[in-house]
Amino acid sequence: MSDDSSSDWLGDADAPRPDPTASARGPGKPALPKRFYAAAGLADAEGGLRLTLDGRPAHTPARNPLALPTRGLAEAVAAEWEAQVGVIDPATMPLTRLSNTAIDGVAPRRDAVIEDLSAYAGTDLLAYRAGDPERLVAAQGVAWDPVLDWARAAFGARFILGEGVMHVAQPEDTIAALRRAIAETDGPFRLAALHTLTTLTGSLVLALAVLHGHLTPAEAWAAAHVDETYQASVWGLDAEAAARHALRMGEFEAAARLAALAG
């Protein structure tokens, strides 16, 4: 196969792998590859469905089969590929990017991902409360206390609350209970989604609440940003911060959608 952009997606096993640091060394962002296929489709594969481009099986960046576990997720990923016009822009393909992460990054190192997520059990956002002003304290309580009650009922996780940013050691039983909840997450796709939901909010509890359908993505995102909402109500909204917030919210929503479709 010729050395062009199609080999990255269609899996020329003998082609040299791209240098992941090349774009960082270059003067700017790399040019987006041109759309080289007429149609994206699906084919039966072991354990699910595989993305095809003009009938040829597609691969992840690490040259693993780009296979999805459910028809719903597979159709959503294929739709992202169909929606590309002129060039392939990964920024507009969140489900594809998260699926690649699940296949290339989570599946081969599941235990390490579980350990990484387990660290959030001891530093969960919802355990760290403001001491003042009263309106923020109240807003945190309204948004966070019911979710902590749910975590205690669902997993046996009881949190000790602290004020400010000083570390609060959580009970070993709580950390163990949440680790079990992480380990019980089915498959690399839902585990990848859980990881993204957690890292974007700083709260494993909120992420688990979305994963288990206790909170909608919008409810969890709002709960994770009680402090920012309060600050914006006092000082006004910063345009650049709002733009970053919107991008992160889009990633959060995509992770929640991945979890739902992969389930």
C-alpha cells in the first residue's frame, strides 16, 4: 500500500508507524488528512462490528481493528466518518477518538486504568467544601449531598467532608468500595468513558452516577461546576473561559454517550 493517509486508517501492517512527537516538534498544527474514502460502513467482527471505509476494514492509530461492541455505537462512529467533508477532523469525531482510546489505551492496560481511577476515590471533588460565602456553601450542599447519599446507598461509600483544599483522608472501606465499583465496569469502552467523565470533573462519584444512570450528563456537569457558576454570577462570564468550558462539556457529553451506547 502506498504511504498515504489511508494506510493509517486501513491498516497497512508493514507501513512505518507515525512519530507521535512529530507534530510537537513542528512549527504548527499538522495539516488535516484529506477524506480519502467515499463511504463509511460496518462489517461483522468478533465481538461486535468493525468500521469499514469503502468496504475495507479500518484500524485505530495503533493499528488495532476499529471494532465496536454494539450496533448503536458502531453506527454512531460510522456517522462521524460519514459527516467528514473534504478533510478528516478528529476534533469533530469524539466517539471515534474515545473508541480509539478504549481499544489502544484501556483494553491492554485495564488494571492500570482501574488503579488510576481509584486514586480519585481519596480526593473526590464532592468531599471538599467551601467555608464561605453562605450562598456557595448552600449551593454545594444542594448539588453534592444527594449524590453522596446515593454513593453510600449504592456502593457503601461514606465520605468525610473537609473545608478548603487541605487533604482529607477517606475511610479505607470507602476507597475499597469505589475501587470495586470501578473494577465492575464492563468492558474497555465503558471504562474509558468512566475515566474521561472522572478526569473532566475531578469527581469519581459524579462519573459513576452518570455511568449508572443516576444523573444525566447535564446534571453531573452542573454539579461539577457549582463553584464556577457561583463565581460567574459574582464576577461575570469570561469569554475565553466560557469557550474552554464548552469544549470540555462537549467531551464530557461524548463520554457519557459512549458509555450509554457501549452498554
